[in-house]
Amino acid sequence: MKGRPVKRSLTLRGHRTSVSLEDEFWKAFREIAAKRGVTVNALATEVDEARGTQAGLASAIRVFVLRHYQDRGGGDG
């Protein structure tokens, strides 16, 4: 595992923002988006809208990815 987060740009509702996540989280987030048939930007917008004001976007994406795989029994589905 590579420990350093990687910063990437996203567009949420027409506005550019940067998010820093570890490679493993970026890979998982892209896989989830692909399985849903949506873009990474669209999925990030969904996460952003659901996160509220208590968490930053990067943290919200990490929790989203974690919950996605927990809900599917380890990532098999």
C-alpha cells in the first residue's frame, strides 16, 4: 500500500475541486462508479450532497468506499 494521498481534480455541479485520497481509495471509487454506470464526478457529487457539513469530501469518500464494500460482504458484489 502506498501511504501518501494523491490529489486529483473533480468537478462537482460545475465547480472544480481537488481531493486527496490514497491510490487504493481512488481505484475502489472508480470501480464503484463504473459498476453503477456513472462518472467519478457524478458519484463524487452524490457523496458530496449526502455528507453534510461535519466531514470533508475526502473523508466522506473514504467512508463511502468502506461502507460500499462492507455492505457487500467484502467487495464481491
